[in-house]
Amino acid sequence: MESFDPDALVIPNGHFIDGEIVNGGPGSDYLPVSRPSDHVRYAQMPVANSELVDRAVQSAWRSQRQSGWGKLPPRDRARVLRRFADLVEQDVATLAPLEAVGSTRPVRDATAWDVPYTAECIRFFAELADKYGGEVAATSPSLLGMTLTEPIGVVAGIVPWNFPLVLATWKIAPALAAGNAVVIKPSEMTPFSVLRLAQLAVQAGVPAGIFNVVQGDGRITGDALVRHPRIGKVSFTGSTRSGASIMAACAETGIKPVTLELGGKSPQVVFSDVPDLDAVARRIVMGITGNAGQVCNAGSRLLIQRPLAEAILGRLIPIFNGLRAGATWSASTTLSPIISEAQATRIDGILQRAVSAGAQLHCGGGRADAPIGGAFVAPSILSSVARDSEIVREEVFGPVLTVETFEDEEEALELAQHEDYGLAAGVHTADLGRALRLVRGIEAGNVWVNRYGRSSDFIIPTGGYKRSGLGKDLGRQAFEANLRSKSVLIDLNG
Ligand code: NAD
């Protein structure tokens, strides 16, 4: 799908508990929800208070025990999840515009990537359902020792707004495949597409109560969810600041295991031996302007070996200037809106302070012209930036690229490291030895060579070092993190 009429969509609204959408009920608070593309308020979302969160978690807990989901033969669970994935794929004409209307994801991308990727991610974890079972240990002959794996119970998934369906699925799919129930809290800015996902799960045969959704902000709803005594694990994606509060809440309320996928400030390192400058330029552009830079692993710090700087900048600037701001429902859009006016104002401030401090602006630097009322930031490139300046150190979460140059490999590695973050890095070089030295040297949880970004190979886990996170999404590691391991010893002479 290339375009649609945003006013013609039917938007599901409410929480999802015990297999159905429930509204806020009497006395509920509501939050207005706006379309990022034009700032039109299109819904009032109910906010789950602690009683409603309790209802959702109790439903999940009961259902995980009573519906048999956790005790299903794993291949049967996998069959239900494969059916779920098929329904997601078949539902693209509903899911893609629903995702696009309230988020920053253009419908073309939601159709071609977000929805099929979501389905395929569910399939990947379905396939893992019967691949784990613990092991028999090498004990003394009079004993039989083994480990058993078991579902944790109820997993809370708390997710941000930048890829609402995909990031929720990174939590939902491994948790369900491992036999858990989930309670998902989407971002208060993009609350609705995951409701459709929950409906499809039930249609596929996931028992009512195994997949619940509570709507609300972090302060009331998110906090009540994390602190609920029947939550066995929290899987969070969002900012480092929220992740730290959630980790503290998990420690205070039951030593709950927690997975944190947090912010980043990732470098793209370009050496002058790269064979194809146009290809490198395209990767750099995608890495920082895709979703208008509102991507955790945005390649926001470009590090170029000095002789190449002019040639690379000369290629980037026209592409940056050629991106067309527009609504997520319009076929001509190649630059997404910023999620909110407040976030765009924050980006304006960072840009202005950088220029006042002496940064050289090569393009952008303020708002982009757009044919519609949302907040759009013009893709911006800045050089002459100090290494310890705000724009180089802080996550901007917008289409803003800083450029620094280096002399040699040693300096490149030094510039690539970030004191606090370690989410991702890109290395572009024709020299394999150098690429591998940087792969080993860069302190980041994801390093990509001669490409930038993840692939659809779900087997490769993703996660950050340092303040970029704890634990992994995707891969076997995400599946294992949704299981508990029980150690069993049997005395054969007892
Ligand atoms: P955010 O931290 O403000 O919110 C994320 C989610 O957490 C929302 O659903 C919010 O309501 C909830 N929340 C906030 N505070 C909470 C609390 N104390 N307790 C419980 N829930 C709480 O982040 P955001 O602005 O929605 O998303 C942008 C951030 O997410 C960026 O920093 C980005 O780098 C990060 N991110 C990381 C990854 C990754 O894989 N590492 C992926 C996408 C986004």
C-alpha cells in the first residue's frame, strides 16, 4: 500500500484483557492521541490505573496456569504461533495503515517491511518452541542431575513509539513461544496497532488472557505493571532514563529479571579505501534519515578518514536536501514526521546550541517545509563539532548527522568509542584485517561491516553495551531469557 485516507480508518481503542477489547470504564482517565503527520487528535485513549493493570495481570496469570498454554506440547504451541504469523501477514491491508496513521512509519514501509517482518519474527520464535529442554549433567554415578526449562509465568513488555508493531513483537513472540503470558504496554503515543495484533493472536488460537494490552503512560500504567507482584520478568525498550527507573522498580518489587534495550549514539566509520563512495553514502543516509533518525541505532556520528571527507559530504548533501517531508499516508513521503512538537522543539534547541558553539552547518539546521501540519526536521549535517559537545554526546533522535574526521585507524577507534553508550557501530572499509580489529575494539553490542543496520536474520541477537542496555532481543538469547531453569538431582540409591 502506498497511500490511504487517514480519516476513513476504523481505529480499535481500549485495553485488551481476557481476549477482548475493554474500554476504560467509569471514572477512567483519558489521554488525547494525535497523528504525528498533521497533529490532528484522532482518539482519546483510556489510561489503565493500578486496578486495571491488576485485572490484566491476574487474567494473564490465571490463563497461563489454567488455559494449558504453558503446558501445551511445544509443537502445538508453535503451530498456533505460525497461524498467528500467517494472520498477521494476511492482515497487512488493515495493519499497515493502522501502524502508519498514528506513528512516524510511512505506510509504504509499514506494508513492505514492518508487517511482514513482524510475521516472520513470530515464525522465528515459534520454531524455537521445541528446541530447548535443559540437559542431563555429568554427575557422580549414584546421581542423575538435570536441568529443566520452564516458562516464567507473566512477562511484561513495555515498548516505545518508533516501531510500535516490530518492537512489541520482539517481546511478545519469544515470551509466548516459551509458554508465558504477556501484558504489553505500548507507548502512549502509538497505542493502537498492537490491539489488532492481540485480536489476531486470539483468532489464531492463543487462549484468551495469554496476550493482554494495557494503555497508558509510564508514570502510572507502566510503573504499576512493572511493580505488580505477579509479573515474573520485564522486557523493556525505550530511553536509558526510563530503563534505569524500571530496573530499580524491578529490584524493589521482587528481584524481577529485566531486559533493557536502550538509547545509543552510534558511529559510522568510513576509511578511504572504500571502493564505492555512492554505496557508502546511501548506507550513511539510510542509517540516519530512515524514520527521520528516530531509531535507537541511528548512525548519528559520521567519522571519515580525512582525504575522503569532501567527497562523502558532496554526495550526502544533495540526498539529504532531496528528501520530501510528508504524511505517513502519502506516497511521495521520503522524510517521516517527528513524533511530537515537543521532541521537534528539543531537536531545534540542540541544533541551535551546536551552531552557536561554532559548528558548521552543511544542510538543514531547522524545520523542513511540509505540506501538512506535523513537525518535520530538515535532515541536517554539522561538522566542526567538539567531541564533548551536546550534539556529539547526546542522543538527538532526529535526522541529524555530525561529521568528524580522523587520520588513522587508532584515531578512528578512539573517536568511535562513546563513554556512556554502546548500542551499534558501522565500519566501512575494504581491508578485512582492519575491519576485524575495529569489530573487536569498538565497545558496542552490534557492529556492522560494509552495511548499516540489522538484517531479517532473527537468529542474530541485538542489544547494547554500557548504558545502551542489558540482555538481548532476538536470537536464541531472547528465547532463553523467557525461560527459568530448574536444577534437579535424583539419588539413584535413595
Ligand atoms: P521512553 O523511555 O520515554 O518510553 C518507552 C516506554 O516506556 C513507553 O511505553 C513509556 O510509556 C514507558 N515508560 C516510561 N517511563 C516508565 C517507567 N518509569 N515505568 C514503566 N514504563 C515507563 O522512550 P521513548 O521516547 O518512547 O522511545 C525512544 C527511546 O527508545 C530512545 O532513547 C531510543 O534509543 C530507545 N529505543 C531503543 C531501542 C533498542 O533496541 N535499543 C529500540 C527503539 C527505541
